[in-house]
Amino acid sequence: MTCVARKLPSRQARQLADLLSSLHIDHRSEPEGRKVSIWVPAAYAPFARRQLARMTETAETDAYATEPQALLSAGWSSVIAVLGLALLYLLINLEADTSLFYEVYGALDRKIRLGDIYRCVTALLLHSTPAHLLGNIAALLLFVPLLCQRFGHGWGWLLVLASGVGGNYLNAWVRRAPQLYVGDHLSVGASTAVFGALGILVAVNIRRQGQPYAKRWRAWTPIAGGLGFLAFMGSAPGSDLLAHLFGFLVGGGVGAVAVFGPVSY
């Protein structure tokens, strides 16, 4: 006998066992805690594995069919967050001198290196123009609900925030390099966190495409898509390409830890 499925969820194991029984294929089920392992004669092992792969693909397709409703429920925290960003922008612009907020709370690289780590967070809340704000709002509403659907509202936003903060922090230190240093560099906006969210989504999709039934070449498509979006949107005139790049890279690392760690479910 050959083990064709180790530690399957009980429902999936029951479906496979029912299929094997209907085809009069001898098999054995062995409970392992809350999971079940399936054994069949060696001659039937390739067939059983193919059937299991098809069942898994069908289950994922059915799950995706119900995603729009779940996605709507995962988006309410994003709506609240972007409304908060818009309100903060309006309140700041009621002041006569908005540059004061940028100088005190923006991601000024020299100040961050001297210990003003809070700037890595507060800079994400500031925006220079309405177009800057609206672009980031649109991107947050596009990407973050997908993360909240996957990890929940709390973990989803925490991962996005960690990516944005990490990207700003790395950007401040890398700009100290003689080849890049051209004086103090000030950066504001949630776009570093936006590209962090994109990096997390890439990691999640690599994990999804890396399942045993997936074709190997598909595992590279999320990376290509993420880098393509970074090149197209993250390098627009006036944008901080390095901050976007580091947000994307930190997000990819954070996402990789999340999908393989205790946050994943």
C-alpha cells in the first residue's frame, strides 16, 4: 500500500474515500489527530493523486465563486482607513503652512537615521496633493481588502503597516550611500505601504501557485506581475522609486513569513 494523501482535512479525505469506494479500489484511511491519511495499492497511487488534485482545484474554484461577497465584508476597514486619510489631509490643509507638518512628521532620511523612527509611520499619513492622496486611496481600496480577506482586518492592516514602516526605514538608510546622497530627502505618502501590500499579495499568490497540483511556471507569474506593476506605477515622475521598491521587498518578506507562519489560515 502507498500513502497518496497525508493529513488531509476530514471532509476532503471522506470525498476521496467515497470516490475510491465507488470505483471499487481498495484503500485504507488512517486518522492522525484531526487529519486523515489515505493509502491505496501502489498500482492505483497515480490515479488517486490525480483525482485528489482535481478535487482540490474544484474546491478552490467553488471558493472563488463566493469571494465577491466575502471581499465586500473584508473591505469595511479599508473604507474607514481611507476616509481617515482624506479627513487628515483636509484638516492639515486648513492650516496656513502645511510644510510644517512635512518637516515634523515626514520621512526625512537624516532625522530617521538620528532616531526619529516615528517618522516612518507618520509619513504614511501625509500627502502632498489631492492627486497624490486619491491615487493612494484607490490603491489601498484595491489591494488591502484582499489581504483582510486572507488574514483578517487586524493582521491584514498590521502587515501593510509593517511593510510601509520597514520600507521607509530602509529607504532612509540606503540614501546615506555616497552614490545616492544629494542632501536631505523628504518623503510622504501611503504609497510605500501600498507597494508593501502588493508585495504581500505576491507572497500569498506564490504560496497558492506553489501547491502540489500547480504547474511550476505559474509560481513565477505573481513575481512578474508585481514587478511589472512596480515598474509601471512606482516609477512615475516625482515618485520615490526607492521607497516603493523597499516597501515592495519588505512586503514580500513579511508576506512570506505570514503565509508560512501562525498568521496563515
